[in-house]
Amino acid sequence: MENDRIIRVGVVGATGYAGAELCRLLYGHPAARLAAISSVSFEGQALSDVYPAYLGMCDLVCETQADVVEKSDVIFAALPHGLSQDLAEECMEKGKAFIDLGADFRLESEAEYHEWYGGEFKDKSLHGQAVYGLPELFREKIKTTKLVANPGCYTTVVPLALVPALEKGYIEAEGIIADCKSGVTGAGRKPAQNSHFPELNEGLSAYKVANHRHTPEIEQTLSKIHGAPVKITFVPHLLPVNRGILATCYARLKPGVTEEMLRAAYEARYGDETFVRLLKPGRSADIHNVKYTNFCDVSLFVDTRTGTFIAISALDNMVKGAAGQAIQNMNLIFGLDETTGLLQVPPAF
Amino acid sequence: MENDRIIRVGVVGATGYAGAELCRLLYGHPAARLAAISSVSFEGQALSDVYPAYLGMCDLVCETQADVVEKSDVIFAALPHGLSQDLAEECMEKGKAFIDLGADFRLESEAEYHEWYGGEFKDKSLHGQAVYGLPELFREKIKTTKLVANPGCYTTVVPLALVPALEKGYIEAEGIIADCKSGVTGAGRKPAQNSHFPELNEGLSAYKVANHRHTPEIEQTLSKIHGAPVKITFVPHLLPVNRGILATCYARLKPGVTEEMLRAAYEARYGDETFVRLLKPGRSADIHNVKYTNFCDVSLFVDTRTGTFIAISALDNMVKGAAGQAIQNMNLIFGLDETTGLLQVPPAF
Amino acid sequence: MENDRIIRVGVVGATGYAGAELCRLLYGHPAARLAAISSVSFEGQALSDVYPAYLGMCDLVCETQADVVEKSDVIFAALPHGLSQDLAEECMEKGKAFIDLGADFRLESEAEYHEWYGGEFKDKSLHGQAVYGLPELFREKIKTTKLVANPGCYTTVVPLALVPALEKGYIEAEGIIADCKSGVTGAGRKPAQNSHFPELNEGLSAYKVANHRHTPEIEQTLSKIHGAPVKITFVPHLLPVNRGILATCYARLKPGVTEEMLRAAYEARYGDETFVRLLKPGRSADIHNVKYTNFCDVSLFVDTRTGTFIAISALDNMVKGAAGQAIQNMNLIFGLDETTGLLQVPPAF
Amino acid sequence: MENDRIIRVGVVGATGYAGAELCRLLYGHPAARLAAISSVSFEGQALSDVYPAYLGMCDLVCETQADVVEKSDVIFAALPHGLSQDLAEECMEKGKAFIDLGADFRLESEAEYHEWYGGEFKDKSLHGQAVYGLPELFREKIKTTKLVANPGCYTTVVPLALVPALEKGYIEAEGIIADCKSGVTGAGRKPAQNSHFPELNEGLSAYKVANHRHTPEIEQTLSKIHGAPVKITFVPHLLPVNRGILATCYARLKPGVTEEMLRAAYEARYGDETFVRLLKPGRSADIHNVKYTNFCDVSLFVDTRTGTFIAISALDNMVKGAAGQAIQNMNLIFGLDETTGLLQVPPAF
């Protein structure tokens, strides 16, 4: 590939966890080059001063957001909710691609956005351009846009567990439960009491029970697949591990549906997907097996005693649940092979 | 208390985790004295050679099972399944109390026992004497027996989460889901690949999905409370922490039932229970807060969007889920205050 | 024991980790009663609101410092450095015992205190009354005072490893190295970047290399034992565990000294000490074996290839390194058996 | 690069941790291809059956050792000690390169090999061909051989911490201490009591104190650099983390040596080394910052109070301490850029 074809990439909010993970993954991307990064808190400092792990590898100095836009073909934004809308508008005006790792463009309903995030849609036409960046479900639309709303972690792992069964009508759309367990990087870089080592270590609890902001986003995706409104019960838990989400999803089986039928549906749906790995019968997904990579492992079980379908999926919340998926979206937008730069073997230990 | 009133306690299988935990807790019991311990694997060795943590505190040497029976008023058995029946018979004949931490006497139905454990009831009359030792539910019957089937860990944490709601008829008995997460001590002392540090650490997966032996035992308890057969979907997960179980239980609310009604039912049911702590609205149970103690924390939530009741409970699988509850049962049998020797403050970190 | 003999205990700074640990341990003390607690940050709140683990066990509400002094026979202060001097003076005036878990009274040399902490001795006569509260070394003096400077964690674990060898003149006083590894509770309750779970977990680094404030305090103790100034090289490391310190101490052996001589010296010195456990040859101290208890395990090795003595000791930084030792000092001051309320079996897992 | 230039790589002992790590890293190597793997225990099974993390990425089936030799240009052996000598001979005869991750060829002295490992040199001429594969010290010799003795983990991290100071004569060669802390993968894949999760987690202890087999290997390297025999005191500790070694090394400074002089020596020595990162003054190496990569971080301190030099180094024991360094050696042997396939950014969390 010639040098002028290399995609110049900018990361706004590079010193947060999602931003830093983007920088780590982009280093190994053969068709992209990290052109500029910004951080409000660390402007003028090298990324490797904030993260000494990056020393000698990512020593880029944080500039301003304007610098990043100027120097890049595609801008990734890893910003607190509400700060992406203006930036997206600017990028669109300048003909840059924009991939938002925040929530500003994820919900199509302004009412829901207002209910769960408290904000407004500043420019409705902009929201009309945004495509929800879950490639395994919306690949073709992603290829046509320059504005991607990159899904959150829970909102990737739950739909990937349920979609084939729902799509085929094998499960009841009512009564779905998603019991999720997340590593602590999902809560970000800022120290807090519940992520203080001695208080999280050797513990486990639920949080925002049936009240988490990702609920309407998961429902939006499932409703599209189902063709009618779907409501779910979503309970997240905070795990004492750095990375990874495990989603244990429960749904009532429709009469006559067997494990074989379900397995066939998942194989058909995901057979060509590089990043979704359907596990053998009897094996459960494990966050251990997807760490640091863009894979989402999916495993299927049927409780014949109660007529319950159980789908257990796992991904790395910072990769397939954030930065890796964002790069997957970039690859689609720029016409690259979707897996470019994302094929690492998960460490076995 | 005079010396001749001190209960002489024996532990058979003292070098397994449940047995060792019994010894730890009994050390601080003011009305009991560890009289003898046995271990097939470590006969002739001091317990503190096997567990150096116990040095100077529990230096008792492992004897034979016969020695233990001879020297004790009450025998705790922490044995692999199937080995307790003969021992129980011997204890009954000699007029000793017997508290079984294994599964041999837990299931009342021999057919279920055969289905899930593969064994037979050697002496049916003995099984008729056994009382299921979950004191918060069956206290009065426990006081009348000398043969206690001490529940397992999951089989304590799930019923304590659900009983008040089920008892009041506030939830549907059909469709109950128990998504449980257990610390690794639940799998015992024997090293295995899935408890090898590098392969469990930073991981999380489910195991024995909808297929775990504790399922019929949980159902037996819930069915008694409900007055009709209850079947549940039970999925356990293996957590990278030493101790603790968190049970996230889901049930469909009956029409018209509110969070206030549920809370009132739980307060009424557990208000006098020392070891069940009902948490304030909005707070989730956390295994961090019950470690090393006999408490079971219970927290309640209602998902009004979907009509789902969510009860989250936590306990230490080695204490309230095994050795602590066994001592609670001993206290009941011997007419002591139920909490004797069991009132430690859980470490906050 | 009659009620009027029960010691009324107050804890100033009860919501920090050392303060909270005091409350936990005092709950089980048969001759003391937690009479009042204070906290600047949480005044008016129950301790169990700050630490939900304590629910139903330590529900005392935080009052003012003045309330605590008023209601107590002995005041434990777990305060930031510099805040104990005025409080100590007030307690002495009112005839109360005062046990300071901070550093204000630990160093006998005001010059050293100024150099390492930046403060002054407000009332020199008060400093003259203070006794350094390391019972295994200074028991008799502690019994005579009402003002105890309770040692820090490193300053207990290092001297206990070295004193018998130094006292006997078996090692060179020059060139001693203490390579210490501490659990993160030693850094306190306040969240910080280096104790944020994802950045400490799966990591290990040194901090304040050859520059830690505990250096002069360790040297003060060793110099007293040696009868001449001792300087050491002290390097602490931060471990991804909650509790515990392991000190690996190195010293050059004097000619002709053998492992047997060393072992005999340690046995003689610590044979009657309940809280110091000398391990068998070949076994290393492990922080796993002292957690949640007041034990300090000591293990000895000789590297005959290089003529080096290696003493490895372990304790729980929150118990023998803080709250437990403070209670041990209280017991001494009030004429109780030194071990009262402190004899728990360390959990084996 | 044309297909016929791709190096065909074989791994003998592929299902142990070092072997599996080789497979993971080789997947991303642009000039090498994993041609065949073998495993005595798992012959006929896919690597991804043993390590589900590798599913879809490393599904190669384990063959026999003979198959591996036949199909490969270079053979990596990750075998128990003593099993490499015959294999090395076979490879040399067939003109294949051989890189041994075991200890058979590391010690040049047969007497030392016999003393520490109990074996003999079967073919002394073979040992004469072997080059010790620590590229930063012996790069030029490695380029000339086809038989590499790849160093162990401790034996890489300690010399890299000390060599520049020793080489310049800035430290005394006598009295060097290496206090090392290792993640548990260093002990291999086989479950054992001391790596059983509940007994390692939240613990820390030393093992093989002043008695570890890596001692003579470290001394061999330091002696070569020093030009005279060097003996050290080496104490390893087992950390409750998966990966990484931190070495805290102590040496007496020669008179007049300053931190600036030391720093200049290290900068000169390592300025051109990609994989050795010298940290800024005041920053300690942290195993967190090198995980999953081939970097060795080195940090320097001087304790002017005692005249002690403190060098703290960190690496990933499975990468720079095993598989990564082995690939670095392969690159040198085959005339590739030494860093090929090894430039990953360490994850920051």
C-alpha cells in the first residue's frame, strides 16, 4: 500500500481508557497511522507519560481537538456523553469520517435519549445520517456512512447472543433477561470508591439494577431484529477483573424449538463472521478467552426442564465493546477488509 | 459454663475446605471444643501442617474416623458424596449428633437422589430422621433431630432470596431463574485445570449450565414453601475470587404487587433473623460484605418496565454456605443461642 | 467481668481503614466496648453506612472528636500525621489513655521528625511520655504509660524479622536491606490512580525507593537493639492484594555463625511470644497465613554460598501492623492478658 | 516476501505455557509460519481444544516430534529439562535451527549442570556449538549459530538490570542481591497446590530461597561481564498475578559513583536497544507495563544514605522471559530485523 493511501487517524479523548485502547490497537494497523491525539486533561503531555506501558511505542503528544480534526481523515471521539454532537457536525462539514464511541448518536429516538441521558438532539439531520456501528448486524449501512455511532459494550454482547434466535422466531420476545458481568475498565480511568482496589477485589455486586442507560439501546437493536418493540430486564454486575463482559441471557423457548434448531440458526447467521465464534456444545463462553481481542464468543444451552433458552456470550469490553469495533467500523467505511489490524490471538493466560 | 457442659466436637474430613473452615470457626466457639479430627489423606499429620495459617491455633493431629466418633458428642462430616450414610447410622446408634455437610441426606426423594448422584438410600428410616438444616426456614424441626442434612451453598443463597416473595404468592412459581456466581473455594481443595490460577484469574464463565446437582435441592425447598412443585432454571458461574456467592434471582411479579409490598414481606419474614440482613432500597448485596461470616445479605429490586422481581443475595459459601450454618445447626440441636460463636464482623476490606 | 470494669473505647478517625479495622476487632473484645467514634468526613452517619459489611454489627454513628474523648477511657487516634499532638495533650490532661496510630510520637528525634514529616514537636514533655508500642520489644515500658506511639506496618514487620540476629551480634549492622511488599490497604481508603483497580491489578512496582518515611523509624528500633546507629536500605513495593506485608530482609552473617545458632536465638527470643510464629526450616512466611489476625510469621534462611542471612516475615498490615497491635497495647496498659480479643485463627483460604 | 522465503517453524511441547505462547506470537510474525506442533499429552488434538482462546486462530493439530522436525526450518523446544539434547542433535544433523527454551544447553559447566539439574552433557561438542540467547548481551554470537540456549525468565531480567553497572565497574561484584517476584505462569500449566487459586490469591511468599536453579545461570552471565567469578544471593517470590517478573537488585556502590554516572552508563549501553526501556528518574519498573510484550523495563535508584545501588527491572516472563526472546533469537539467526513480529504495544490496563 502506498503511503498516500494510509488513513490518517485522530483520537479525541485519547487519555481515557477507550481512547488509549484505540491508540494501542491502531499502532498495529497496516493501513492506518495515528496522526494526532487530544486530551483536555493532559494537553501538551505525551500519551506515554500518562500510560508508561506505551513508552517508545505511542509517545505522541496530546494536542487540541482542533488539531486532531485538522490532521486526520477519520476522527474517533471517546468523550463524555453530550460532547460529540458539535464535533460530529464539524467533521461532516469538513468531509471527515467520524466514529463516536460515546452515546450521542446511538439512540434513534430523541425522547429516549432525553429520558436516559437528559440531553437533546442539537441537529436532527445529523442524527439521520448516523449509522449504528454493529457490523455483524448493520454492515451494509455502515459502508455507506461517514458518521458511525459505535455501540457500547453491553449493547454489543447482548444482541450478538440473542439475535439469531430472535430473528428466527425461536424465542418469546417478552421476558428476556440479560444478566451481565463486566470488568472494571468499563467504568473508566477515573478513580472512585467502588473501583478502589481493596473495595472491589474479592467482591461482586450488581449496580444500576434494571436501570442502566444501555437498556434502551439494547432494546432498540432487538426491536429492529424482531420487527416489533422488545423490552428486556437488564442487570449489570461489576467484576473484580480488568476486562471482559459475560452476558448470560435467558429467554422462553417457543414450543417445538430444539437445541439443534437453535444451533443451526446460529451457525447459519455467524458462519461467515470472523469475530463471532460459536462454541461447541457444552462449552461456556469465558471472558478469559477473548481478552485483548475483537472476538465475541457465543455459547448456547437449552434447559429442557423449564423450556428456557440460555445464550452466554463474552467479549472484551475495551476491544469488541469499544475500540476494536470502532476500528472494524473504520475498515468498513474506508473499504478495507473488515478484519484489518484486528486479528490477534487472545492470550491463553 | 462448666467444663462438662462443653460440647465435644469431631470433624470427619477435616483437611478439605469445609472441614478446615469448621475447625477455624469452632476455635472461637465458647461452648464447644474441637475434640478430634480425621482425614484419610493426612492421617497422623497436624492440621497446621496442611494449613500453615493454623499454626499455634489448630495443631490437632488427624486421627481415624473411629477415633472422632468415639471422642465426640457431635460429628460433622465433610466427605465426598456417598460416604456419610454408614457414618450417620453409626452415630445414631451411639447416640451422637450428626451433621452432614455432604449431599447424602439432603434430597427426600430417593429417585431424585439416584438421578442426580447415582446412589441409593441405604437405610430409608435414617433418611426419615434427617432434617434439612436451613435454620431460617426449618428451625423448629432442626431442634428436634440429631441428624442434620446441612444444605449446600447455592441451596442456601437462592431460597433465602426468594422465600418471602414466594410464600406470599407475590411471584409466579413458574419461570424463576437463578443466575449464581461463586467463588472458587466452592470447588474444593483439589487442584484442577479450571482452578489453576492463570486460567481462572481474569476470567469468568458458566459451568454445568441448567445441569447442576443443586437444582433439585433448591427446588425441593421452594416447592415446600410454595406447596406445589416448583422448577427453576439454575446457572452457576465460577468467579475469580476465593469466597462468596452472589445469586441474582428473577421472577415474574403477580399483577398488582409493588416493591413496597415485597419489602414489607421480607421485613416481616427476616426481621428477627440475625444472619439475614435486608439491605436498604437501591443497595445491592455484595459478596465483599459477608466474607468470613455467617451473614446472608438480601436486596430487592423491581423492574417495573417488564414486571420482573429481582432478588440479589450474597453469602460466604464456606460459612453460611457450609461450616457456619453447620455450627448454627449444632447450636440449635444443643439448645444454645443460635448465634453462639458466629457473630464476627465481616471485614470491610 | 463486671460491667463497670469494661473499658470504654473511643476511635477518632473511625472511617479510615485503620479506624474501621479497630471497630471490627473491638467488637469481639470481651473486656472492651466501643463507646464512641468520630469522623470529620462522615459526622452524623453510621459506620455501617460507610462500610456496609458492618451492618447490624457496628452501626454506631460518627460523633465529634470531643464526644469521643468525653465518653472513653482510652482513645485510639487514626488520623493524618500532625493531628494527634493536641489530642494527646487533651487526653493526658483528662487522665485518658491515648494510643496513636499515626506517626506524631514515633520518632524520638525531633530533627528526624522534621526531616521526614516536616513538623515540629509541639510539647516536648509529651513526647517524653510516649512509649513506642511494639510489645514484643518494649512490653514493660508500655505497661507503665498512658501514651503509646503505635508503630506502622513496615516498622513492625522488619524489626521482628531482624532483632534476634542483631541482638546476638550474629549479623553485620551495616548493609542491611529490607525489601518489602505491601497490600494496598496500607495506602488507605482514598481512591487514587495507583490504587485504581485496573492499574494495580496484575501489576507490581516499587515506590518511594530508599525514600520512605518508615525508614528512620525502623532504624530507630534497630539502633536501640544494636546499641549503636544502624542504617538500612528500605524498598517498599505495592502488591495487588488487599492485606499483608512480606518483608524479605538481607544481612551479612558474621564469621562462624550458622543457621542453627540463628534458629536457636530466634526460638529463645520468640518462644513465649503468642503473636510471633517462627516457621519450620524450609518454609517461607506467606501473607496468606496471617490475614485478618495479629500474627507475625518469621522464617529464616542462610545463603551459605554468599554468607547472607535472609529473614522473611509476614503480617497483616491492618492488624499486627495497625489496629491489632494497638489493641495489644491497650491490653497491656489496662493490665489485661495481652492476647485478649486477638486470638482468631487466620483463614486458610 | 515470497512464499518460499517464509520460515517454517515447529514447536515441540506446544501445549505447555511457553509452547502455547510461542504459537500465539508466531501467528502475527510476517516472515514465519507455524508449520507443525507436537505435544506428548495432547497428540491428535487441536491446540484450540486445549486453549479455547485460540479458537479460529491456532487450530493446528498436535503431531509427533518427528513430524515437527520434518516440516520445519527451525524447531523451538519447550520441554522438561533433559529432553532437549537428543532433539538438538537430530536437528543439527538435519541442518535445522534449534532454539531450546529449556535448561539443557544454558550452563557451560557440566559440573554445574550436574549439581543443579542432576544430568550429564551427552555430547560435549554439541554444547560447544550452543550460544546463550540473550541478544542484548550476545547478539553477534547468536547470529552465527544454529543452536540457541534460550535463557529463562529470571536469568534475563536480573542481568539486564545489572550489566551496565557491573561492566563499568561502578558496583562491587560481591554482595549482589536479586530479590525477584514472579507471576505464576512461570510455574507452568500443571495444576499444583501452591498455584491452586484459593491458596495463591491474596498471598505472597518466597520459594527456593537461595536455592533456585537459575542462580548459576545468572552468575554465569554476570561473571562473563565482570571477567571474574560473581556470586549472588537470589530469592524468588511467587506473586498472585498471571504474568511478569520484577527484579529488585541491590549492589554496593564503588566510592565516588553517582546516579548520573550510572544513568549515563545505562543510556549508553541500552540507547539502541528496542526492547530495553530505561525509565525516567523516580519511576519504578512495573510488570503492569510490559505484559504480553517483549520489553524489559529498567529503572535505577541510588540510596545515598547507605551507598547502595538499586536497579529494578520488569519483563513478561512468557515473552521476553521465554517465547518472545526465542523469536528474537530466531530473527537474528535468519537474518531478519531483530524486532520482526515482536512490536506490540503493552496494554495499559
